[in-house]
Amino acid sequence: MRIISLCKGTHDISVCVNDKERRYIMENSTLIRKIHMDCPLCDKTHEVEERKRLATITLKGDKVSYEERFYFCAKADDTENEFESGSMSNSNLLNARNAYRVKHGLLTSDEIVAIRDSYGLSQVDLARLLGWGEATISRYESKAIQDEAYDTMLRLIKDNPLQALEFLKKNNNKFPSAKRFEVRAKIVEKLDSYGKEYLTRQAFEGEYANFEEPSDSNGFVLLNIDKIEAAISYIAENVANLFKVKLMKMLWYADALSYKVNGYAITGLVYRHNEMGALPIGHYSLMNLENLNIHEEVSINYDSMLHIYPSNDMDYSVLSDGDKNILDAVIRKFKNYKAKEIVDYMHDERAYRETNPGDIIPFSIAKEIKDFN
């Protein structure tokens, strides 16, 4: 049990906390609940307040702010009126360490647990897989803060089961035979579930290797596949009979309008001048993304067409309210346009007229799109 002293001076009354001090605590913390317990401060069983507040601590020479929980006793006749249980103290320290991790771009303890759970591995199994000491993962999930090198290794396997298999090959001697086959089976299971999506994303991201810095080409936004998938599904929810040609044009207009309004695009896509209008780099890979709901259909002319439908369970929270407002404006404008009509409309844009086939369409010109009123 850790006692925290915040009470100032001595008092003639039976409670330590005067009105001024109580107001200070009330104003600088939030009541979570009231519980009856054996109070270690006044040695009585009574109602104690569990509260939370923003606290500051120095970790590794750096000050960080975190959420701290504590118990408050209004009946204490001592200079101490706050205390923590052992589990509460451990939780507060973990919150502080996670705040440090977030500040320094490191995985939090919860994220490390999630990585391990995604592979169905014990703490010891994951530590062995990475070639670490058996207690390392346990320490990172509970108290220790990993350094950048260890954090990088965890990130390597976070969404890449192939990398996990490589680590298993490298560190296979750390496992007994039966356990090695068991761990391999769990990694392969994850590979079957997520590998295809990961490899498709890798292929798409690979086409953007030359656009890894914000620039006029990508609207000063780096490629964001989660936003691309959400934007496509969002458009499909509001536009009937959405096919690839029309979708590509609507994505360009959404990014161009966002750039015009906000000074930056939504998706990070880079568009080229194409005969049918603006077309994003990597559009073939884009249409193979696992979270998109796309069906190949045959037209009355026996042409193969990609029909885009809304995706089930799509996470639209990646789109800001501003993003959705932009998409809504584009949807209102082009919802009832046929593919040829939106292509013809785009051909009259300055961004199309002043670029040549194959050229990247810079957003400094794309922002000159015609009014959406």
C-alpha cells in the first residue's frame, strides 16, 4: 500500500482535509466511484472515493503525463489523505510507461500483447521466436520499456507472418521439436488469414516507393490504404452501379477538392493523365485490396467490368468529418453521372488540359477544379 501525502499543516477538526484542500482535489481529479473498504489511513471501514487525475512523472530523463488513479479518504486525521493499492500502483506505473512509449513512437504494452495474441503464442514462445530471453516479453507487457531495436523487431512481425517464419527458421534451435511445429502451425494459420491481404498491400505500397515524402504529386499526404478502402466503400454506399472508371474519377475529384479546401489530399494517391481521365498509380493493385467488395461482371457487350459494392464492417472512423464532407460533395456532384459523362467533364479540367498522357497530375493544378456549387 502506497500512502500519498497532500494534506498541508495540522487541523483541530477530526478530518484532515479542509474545504480548500477538498476543492483542490475535486477540481483536479475526477470521481470514478465510491466503495466501502478497510481504509489504511483511518483504520476504519467506510466509503472511500476512487478518483483519477492527470499526473506527471520523469522516465528515462523525460517528463511524461499519464492518467493516475488513487483512493481518497476524507476522514483521515493525519497529514496523509490519499493512497493506492498494490494493483493500482502497478497500473499507474504501466500507464506512465505507455505514455512514454506513445510519446517516443514505441509500441504500448497492450499493442505488444495484441501482437502475441494474434499469433496465439505464449510470452515465452514469442520471446524465443525473436531470439530473446524467455522473460523479455513478460517484462515488456508489464513493466519494462523496450528500446527501439526491440520495438523494430516486434513491428516486423506485427502484420507480416512471413517475417515471423523467417525468425522461426533463424531461432528454431530454441524450441523443442514438438513446440517448433506447434509455433510454425500458428504462424502459418495467421499467414493463411492475413497473408494475402498483407502481400497485396505490399505490392500496392511498392508502387509508391518513389512517393515516400509529402509532395505536390501526392497532395502532401502519404499513401493511406485504410483511408482509400474506407473512401471507396463510403462512395459505394451512396452511388448505385459504381464501376471502376467512375470510381477512379471520383477519387481524383475527392483528393483535388480536399486539396483545394484544406491544402492537402485525403488518400495519398498519385494520379496520371490517362486517356479516360485521371488514373491513380497502382490502380490494378488497388482494386485487389482485400477489404474492398469488388465483383467482376460482364456487360451486355460482353466486356468485363469491375463493380464496386460497399464493404461489410468497414471502419469509417479513419475518415475525418472533413473527409466525409468532401466525399459527400463529390457524391452529390457525380452520383448520377455515367462513366462517359464524368470522363468528358474531367477532360475539360485545367489539370487535364495542361498535362500530357502519362504525366503525373500535380495537385497545384488539380486544385483549379471547376466549382461544385
